[in-house]
Amino acid sequence: MPTLIRLIVIFAALAGLTYGGMFALVAAVDPGEKEITVRIPTRDLIAAPAREPLVRREIDTSRAAAPPPAEAAPAGPAPAEPADGEVVTLAPGAPE
């Protein structure tokens, strides 16, 4: 129990020092003021409907069903049936 109280007292002291440091910074430091100039590009000053958008979205939002994929005609003679244990490599998209 004394160890727990000692730990709580140490944390309280650290929190107090942190709070005191922040309070001292707020009270003592004056950030000052200075004049700044911000350049705005001319394109940002033109009214929005009169200019092209900077980004064009090309996402289809029509929610129409996608057309079924067209059946590809075989590019040559049909492959022979593989023998047992033989590895056969098909072209991508080729029907099995």
C-alpha cells in the first residue's frame, strides 16, 4: 500500500509541474503580431461555374447492371483430355 501511495504522489507532483509549466508559458510568453501576405492564384478568384473542375470523376454511378461477358471463341483446336496426373496449363480466361 505505501508503494501505491508513493506512486500516486509522484504522478501528482509530475502533473503539478506540467500544469505549472503550461501556466508559466501562457502568462510569460507573448507571441507577438506581424503582418503577413497570402497570395491567392487567379484561377481561385474566378467564379466556380465559369471554370473547369480541377478533378473530373469518371465513376459510373448509373447503377445499371453490367453486361454479361462475351463468350470468347476458342483460338484453335480444342485441347485433348489430359491423362491422369498430367499438369495442364490454360491460357488466362480460357474455358476449362
